[in-house]
Amino acid sequence: MKKTALQQDEVMMYGFSKGGLSKVEDSDLVSAKYSNNIIEESGLGDFNLTDLSKKLSGKMVSLTTGISDLSESIQGKSSLKDIEDFFRLIYLTFTNPRLDTEASDIFLEKMKNYLQNAGMSPDNVFYDTIVVSLFGNNPRMKPMSIDQLNQLDPAKAYNVFKERFNSASDFEFVFVGNFDEDIMRSLVCRYIASQPKVSKENWIDRGVRYANKSDEKTVKMGTEQKATVFLSFPGKFEWTKKNAMELTTLQKIFDIQLNEVIREELGGSYSVSASTTYNKYPEPVFNNSVYFNCDPARIDELVSRVIMMIDSLKTSFKDETTLLKAKENQYKEIDDTFQDNSSILNLISSYLMFDADLNDFFAGKDFVKAITVEDIRNAAKKYFNGDVILKYYLKPFISK
């Protein structure tokens, strides 16, 4: 529990447990992916969703659940006066989830309509193409289709939810807000700690990995004379705070440079960005990416320039001014973490999920301050090593 005075009438919660979809066999995966949606559409305990909404009318409480690849989660927030109702919802989610077949049928019909429309959207088709290629055609990362959705069994979805949320004792909870600590301890004991004790679980490594060889895909769809370019540079990552800070600083420098060159100097795109992600489990990996829209006729020119800029980062980066600007951006992000309950909750939760030392975060500015232009050159060589380059293009079906 982290007591704050940032928002006067707010308590936020995040709870998680290891396991997630990795504990589900392929045959039940479709049902599992939507199990939390079906349960949430069904209500809780003796109340269907309509009756539950009426029961909570006028109360400042919200609660959602989720099941990701390696974990399941429950999160929400409450006002101080409604805090016990909030804990009752948490309790019922674990002890008395509900399956409403009529509600699940309505949800599935909505999903089918959504998927039909998504199949006609160039952006959605492009995104699905990226996901399939980026994860090396792993069947567990296959985008949802209507054919797959027809395999969804609400009863299986309910059973998966019951398995993943069988007891709060398997979860770690974080509470942040302006609460009375004695009252919170009493509520935790009554509604969370009182639940049956079960063994802690862990996730199963199902072999989901980024692609290990270069690829290039082009989607031709739509009539708008605009192209979308997405470049991806995935690889294995050595999980240390120093490496994470260097990778993040590299990304911020590259983002600044891309806007200066691709957008301002060349006028090639109104919106261009560099981003990076890194993960610790099931094995440490990173993925750098570049995204921009442009004239279809300029794709080759602009992609070549991006690759040239990467090569320059590796061999000749000496720009202290841009390095300082990137550092200042990170300093601000670190400071901003303590400005609201949501950011503090996300910080503590993410460090717990990654089994990381929270003291590393508080030393973050020191890590950033120590980064030199030589560190950036070395980081560029490491994280833009050229071993795997994935290129994705969305072009109009008919070009001028």
C-alpha cells in the first residue's frame, strides 16, 4: 500500500498473478482470450450486468479484469466513501463470477460485426500482417478471425476465468491513494486475505518469440494516396537498468533526429516516430521500431534515409545537444511519475511484475546522467545490429 495525497478522493488498485494464457492449451485459446470480456458482460453473483449497474448507481467504483500472455490482472478505482463496495466487487470477482449466456451471445455478435468491419480497414489488416510476421507466424499470436470466433465456447471461457481467478491469494495487490491505512488493512483482511490459500503459479514458456530472420511485407489496400511504413528491429536483450536507460535514451535521440530529417528537412512525413519496447519474460528481448506515413512514391527514398541515419548513429554520433535534450525528456518523465496515483501504481506494479528492484527507478536519473555519446554509438551498434530487419508497407490498391 502506498498512501498519497495527490488526489483527495481516490484509491487505485492493481493486482496480478503469473500464468495468463500460457496456462491454456491451444484448443481453448480462443475461449480464453475473451473469457474476461464474457464474464464482465455477465455481471457478478446474483446480479446480471444491468442489475449490477443499477446497484452501483451513484457510486464511484470501477473494476476490470484482463488475461495476457503471461499473467492475469484485476484493476480499478474507488472513492473513499465507496471503498467497501469496491472490495466487495473484488471479492465477488474471485468467488462468484457469473456466466450469462444471453449476454455472451450479444457480445459475440458485436465481436463478429467488429471483425467484419476490421477486415475492410486497411490499417487493421496492416496491423494484423505486422503481428503475424513479427512473431514468426506463431499460432498463439494469430489475429482473431470470424472463423476462430465461431470456435469460442462461453462455458470454456467461464471455466478458464474460474481457473485464472480462483483465489486472490495467488495475486499480488498494489493500492495507491489517500486512504486510512487501518481501514484499508481491515478491508484487505476481510475481502482478500480471507480467501482460500492456493499455491503460487508461474507462466509456461510457449515459445512465443520475435522473428529471427528478416522479412518484408506489403499490403495493398484502399484508395487513399498515402503509404504507411513500419520498420522493426527486434533482438535479445540483457536485462539491466543501465541497458534499459541506454536503450531508452537511444530511442529518444533517434526520434528527435527522425523529426528533424524526415519531417522537417525532407518534408517526407507529417508524423514520424521512433519507439522501443523491452521485456524480461519469457526471455529478455527488445524491439526498436520506426513508423511514418508518406507519399507512396517516396517510400524507397525515405526508408533508405532512415537506414543511413541508423548507420550514422553507430559510427559518428557526437551530438551533445541532442543527447542533452533526450536526457532532459527522461528526467521529466521520471519526475512526472510522482504527479498522479495512476503513474505511481503503474510504476510499482511493473517493478513487481518484472521482479525488479524499485531502488533502480529512484537511481534512474543517475543512470541517464552518466550516458555519453560513446555509449549511444555502442547502443546503436547493439540494438540496430542488422541481424533482423522487418519492413512493412501499406500502399493504396491503385497508385497514381
